[in-house]
Amino acid sequence: MKIVSVHEGTVPISSSIRNAWIDFSAMDCSIVAVVSDVVRDGEPLIGYGFNSNGRYSAGEILRRRLIPRLLEAPADALLTEGGENFDPARAWAVMMRNEKPGGHGERSVAVGVLDMALFDLASKIAGQPLYRFLSDRYGDGDPDPSVFVYAAGGYYAPGKTTAHLQDEMRGFLDLGYNVVKMKIGGADLSEDLRRIEAVIDVLGGDGSRLAVDVNGRFDLRTALAYGEAIEPYGLFWYEEPGDPLDYALHATLAEHYRGPLATGENLFSLQDARNLVRYAGMRPDRDTIQVDPALSYGLVEYLRIQEMLSRHGWSSRRCVPHGGHQFSLHIAAALKLGGNESYPGEFQPTGGFADDAVVRDGRVGLTETPGIGFEGKARFFDVLRRLHA
């Protein structure tokens, strides 16, 4: 059993939307196809991977370092002890050989792309959907049958009015979501409060069904001012108010803002996540950690993060990954996380779940297709197949 070839490419996921920090006019992401010599129904089994939105493609690192290491490694260095399947953890060690510690960022994205493809491939070889494969090996063997999802949107965009924002949120509710998220921090406080109140009106006056996301824009003074202004709304959470590595800012805010906070989508390693829970004032009874496995060295590293969080008294239910894609949806079901993000209509063709996925009362079920199930996402699968076909 061996990897025959690895194909890498870039796909655009650009749009005119913006948050408080960046616009997405030039956003793209890396995609890979890992082709094995395992043949089923006359076709080789292939694992697919990509990186989540918000980080650009990492093709140079994939081409120059990671893919050559996988292809040059002895075949048994990538396999389980019995040789019956690929072992993503052993492959991870091969990819990270001769890489110095620290410097987490684009490297973690590149490793995450290949890690996703290797887990897709391994679960296909096992003949299981990824969430069952993961639950049997890393969970309790009894995965969640469905996962809580919230609809993320509410971006700023040219010509987008408050009425348009309200229509967008009504559309999310019509799709079956109960909780929605909008961007703030890209306007002044008074304008953002008007936008927040307009969305709460759509939610029947229930602020606990609305999350707001700053994308790391605020300094401490602004974060505190917004916190004081929005606390009476009783929001679902107040997300990433300051720079993701400014743990002191976050800890100070947590002393003043009594509502739930959420952060972690821009932390890409075990070490950074550990510093978050050590120094950022995160409260395990109400706050949420949003580390995205696809951006943070993949599921191999995410499993280490989960182990660390458990040692620090955190429940897996306090973890809701960023990204809004099928990989983290499977992980959420297998590891019994608190839910998963969802982007209805944004970041296509990579974002979102299988074409036949249905959200009911804020929850979505899992595909039974072996692997992650990209084959059930027709537009994206066509892009992936063109990498190697």
C-alpha cells in the first residue's frame, strides 16, 4: 500500500464581502488529491483536502517541502503498524521532519490540507464515513447523529443596507438555522448597534440567537466599549474582539464582559491554544474555542489540542470549529464537539456541506459516503477530480 501521486492546485473563493479586517476580493485556497494504489471498483482510492476560508493558498510550501517528503518516504513509514491502512499521524511526522518549532501560520495551513486528504483516504480504505472512522479510533464509538450548526454571514458589502442584512438573516432562518452570526467592527459603534438591533428584530427580539464577530480588529478600549454596549442584548457570543495573540486584552475583557466570548480560529497550534486557556481569561463554563482543524496542522494536531483542553478542565462541547465545511462537521460529530460553523452560500465551491444536507431546527446530519463525502458536493468534486483526472 502506497501513495502513487499527490496533485496540488488553487481554487478561487473570492467575493465582494468584507469583515472588519479584510475583504475577500482575492481570496483563494489550496486543494490536493492524494492518489493511492488501493483499487476499489476498478478505480484507485483518492483522498481530497483543502484549506478553510480566511487563509490564502499555501502551494509553495506544499510543492517544495511537504509533498516531496510524503512521496520520498518509505511506504511503510506512512502506514499503520499492521500495514492495513495509511496512518495520518505517522504521515504528519514525515511532513514535519526538519521543521523548527514555532512559526505557525501558512505552514500549519499546508499541513492541514494534506492531513485532511489523508484522513479522507484512510476512512475510504476502511469503508467508513469519516465521523464513524474517527469515533471508533479516537472517540467513544458512539458519534453524535447530528451536529448543531449556526449560519455565519452578515458581512459588509458595497450597497448592502440594513434591510438587506435583515433579509439575509431571514433567509438563514428559512433554511432551518436557529442561531445566526454577523460581522461588526467595520463601522462605528452607533452604526453597528443599529445593525445588531435590526437582526435581533428578525430573531423575534431574542439576542441569545445572535453571535457577533469582530475578526480581531479592536484595541482594548474599543473592545471594552463595544462589550459594555452589547452586553444588555444577551448575545450568543462576542467573537474574537482583539488580536488572536493578545491574551492580555482578552483576559481584561473577560473580567468586564459577563456574556460568552469566542475565539481561537486564528490560532494554529497546540502551543497557541494552550496559551489561550492559560493566559486569556477564557471561562470554561460559558466561552467557546474555535480552533479550525483544517488550518491548524490538521486533525492530528487538533486531537492533541482536545487532549490538552480536557486536562485543563474544558469539555469538548465548548469547542465549535471555524470554517463551515464537511471535514470539521465530521470531527464535531465524532469527538462530540459543541457544533460547527456554516456558511450558506459563501466561499464556494469549497464551503458548506453535502448537496443533500438539510438543516432542521439548527442541526444537520452526516453523510454515509465513505470518507469526508466530497463526492456528494457536485460542484466542488468536479474541481477536485480535475486535479488528477
